[in-house]
Amino acid sequence: HGLPGSNGRVSLAGKVRQKASDIEVLFNRAAIINDTFQDQMQSIVESLNATKRRGSQIGVSTGVCVGLGSPLPQRSDGAEKEEEGEGIVLRRGPVKLPERAMQKCVRSYRRDAGCLADLVRCTLIAKTPQLVHELFSEIR
């Protein structure tokens, strides 16, 4: 299991591998869990924001973007104005495009699809470093 020289669960470069290394299997699994993952992340964000609303007023400061496998997408629909009042904002992400996953697999992982760990992703935007800390604590 795995590439020659790897121990199966860790790649030659030391990256933890998926149990499956067939890219079709990985994409099928990503499609199955994407909505559940996004809903779970939304639930965490709503819970943290509700706690902050009940507690003290959230101060507005420079936003901190926490990407879980995806870059901060550009918004052209005016959604930033809707997001301004929240301490943490979730931007749901699509499953990574197959073309991009294949490029990453070839360029970064020596054609080892088992290293692809970011097919399901989202972007979380927190207004303060403290909120980033609370978010990571909740996700763990």
C-alpha cells in the first residue's frame, strides 16, 4: 500500500496519506461528504457568533482569513456588506476541481493521489486573532 519507500500512511515527503489512493474514490467521497462538512462548519460559526453576541460587543478590526483548503474567493455580489456584522463568516467552497487536483497531485505529491487532503474546503473569515483561536479550538 503506498509508494515504494513510504510506509503506506505517510508519503515519501512525510505527508499523511488518505486511506484511499484512487482519485475517483477520493472525489466520490468528497462529493458525499461536502454538504455535511459545510453544514457542520456553518453550525460551528453560528454557535461562536451567537456566543459572542450574548457576551460582549465584537470590536471591528482587520479581518483574518483562515482558509481550510481554499483561497479567499473574491466577492462581487455585495455579500461583504452582509458579512460585516459577524465576528466569523463562513464562505462555503466547492469540491476542488479535478483538473486542479490532478495538477497538485503531479506537481506536489509525486503522482500520489493519496496525499490529496483538501478536496472538500471552505474559507473562514474572523475579525480578530482571538476569534481565530476560538474557531480552531472549536474545530479541534
